[in-house]
Amino acid sequence: MKTYESVIVIDSLLKSEEIEAIIEKVERIINNNGGQIKEIDRWGKKRLAYEIKKRQYGYYVEFIFTGPSNLIQVLEKDYGLDENILRYLTVHLNKRAIEHKERAKIAQGPEKAKHTTAPPAKEKSVAPEAEPEEPVEAETEKAEAKEEEVIPAAEDTGAVEESTDAEN
């Protein structure tokens, strides 16, 4: 079986339940026709480069799966019949492309895991609550550093204005 990547653009005006229903429908089609999903990556709502069906935004979803070649015909037929799917593209991934994707996933680390597969389940833990305190302090220090940078710049412009007045 070959490995494929399929990216679809769903109408962003749909409710989140309807978007999830479309994603689940694509999952069922892949599974029912001999395919196996490796990864579902929800890229989310993004602005389109140009209007498609009078829409400026679309909800992007990437499916990486293995399956027989006839699965692509079935999948793209369904994409074409679903009026809520604005655009789609399915490509065969060769070994080099698969290796590149795996290296990119490792390089991105936990950020990639945030929006892959299903939405994260709610978990209760103490550790994440302690983490936000440190970045807040770092942001405060950055804001103070920016304020200090702004003050000298204002003094420089004042000096330029004074020299212009002296010339007149």
C-alpha cells in the first residue's frame, strides 16, 4: 500500500460540529475502503489567497494515510460532491517525502502535537498552572526593555528639532 497526503479546505462558515462531521466522514471513507489513517492535522481557519465560492477563509485539514490506489478515486469523488469542501489536493508521498515529514515533526516537537488528530481531552494537572507564571515575568521584562528603548529615541528626535530651530 502507498502513503498519501490529502489536504482539504472546508468552508469556514460552518459550525465546528459540521466541520468535525466532514472530517469524520473522510476518516470513514478512508477506513472503509482499505486505508489506514496515520495522522490528521487540523491547520485551522486561514485566509485564502483568493476567493473561492465567495469565501475569503477556509478551514484546512491534512490527512496522511496509507491505502490502495483506487481509494483516491473514491475519496476525490466524495470531495467533489461535497459542496462544503472548497478545494482538495491528494498526493502520493515517496520515501523521501515521508522521511522529511518525520524530521520536521521531530524538529517542531510538542507544538505539532497541539493540533494533530482529535482535539485534546481536558486534563487536570498541577504542573501547567505553574508554567505560565514564568513567561509572564519574561514578558514584563521585555515590555520594560522596550519602554527604555523608546525614551532615548524621543530624546534624539528632540535634539534634532532643537538644531532645526537654531538654524532658522
